[in-house]
Amino acid sequence: EEEKMNISEYNIGGSAPQTCLFVRDSGSGKSIAAANWPKPLHFLSCDGRMGSVAEWHRGTEEITFNIHNGFNSLNEEIDSLESNCPYKTVVLDPITNLSEFLMKYSMSLRGMVEYDEATGQAKKTSKGRKKGQIDMTTVEDYGVEHRGIMEIIGNLKALGQKLPASWIYSARVVIKLSKNKVE
């Protein structure tokens, strides 16, 4: 028989590390709120929007960040935290951008965009189907966002069990459902 717990005895916060998901509209203060968690605190920024945190927490030296613009750099930093995580709180902000990162990563693996090192310019070398100017996804691309997001979250979850840090994920509301009556 399971032992029942009384909710009044549940420790919310305290000194134990926490895992939280902040979900709201863009610009609603998710990052600012996350920056109030125990320091030292580090942002894994997936959109580069750190201005509001810098303004609200100006002078706070124990908040650091790296701006990521793709899956590889984000995944590499998360892997590096396993051997060296000096933070009490790590914020993945926003997790919503992972879908875009993963689609770009998938397309690059298919050879759809390559970079010419000499010129620094991108060149299209499509190996998939085209519909006009747009490269179409293939069966191999199906579910790439889900698998990649699950890998990132799985890695962070494993780190959370291994390292005594709080983990905060922020997510933007992408679609709002309307409950308007149609007459």
C-alpha cells in the first residue's frame, strides 16, 4: 500500500534544486523571472534576447549567458556542463526555438545548404525535392524536432539528477486557440 503524502508537508523550493517550465507570450517576463533564481545562474539563450535581463539585473555579475543559433552549439554546451557545471541555476531560453534549430540541422545534414569557406556565403545544393524555391522535407525529416527536443531534455534531465542545479525552461506561446462562438 502506498503511503499518502499531505500537501502541506511538500517542500516547494527551499534549498533543493527545482525544474520548472515557464510558458507565456513573448515579452511577458519569463527570462526576467528566471534570472531571480539562485546564483550563479547561466542562460542558454536560443534567441539572443538578453536585453531585458541585462536591464532588470544590471550589475549582477553572477548571471552569464551564451547565445546559440543552432542545434550543434547548444548541444555541445549542454554536454560540456556534465564535466563542469559551476551554476546553481541553468535556464534554457526559449525551448520553442529548438524546433527551428532542428529543422535547419536536418536540412544541413541532407546537403540543402552548404557554406563556401572561401567566400563565407551559403550555397544551395539541394538533395531533396523542390516545390518552386522551397526544399521539401522527406520521410527522413519526419519527427526530427521531437527526437532532437527529447534528446536535449533527456540530457538536461540526466544532468539534473547528477548535478545539484535548478533547471528552468522557458517557452513562448506559439498558437492561441479562440473560443469565440460562431453564430
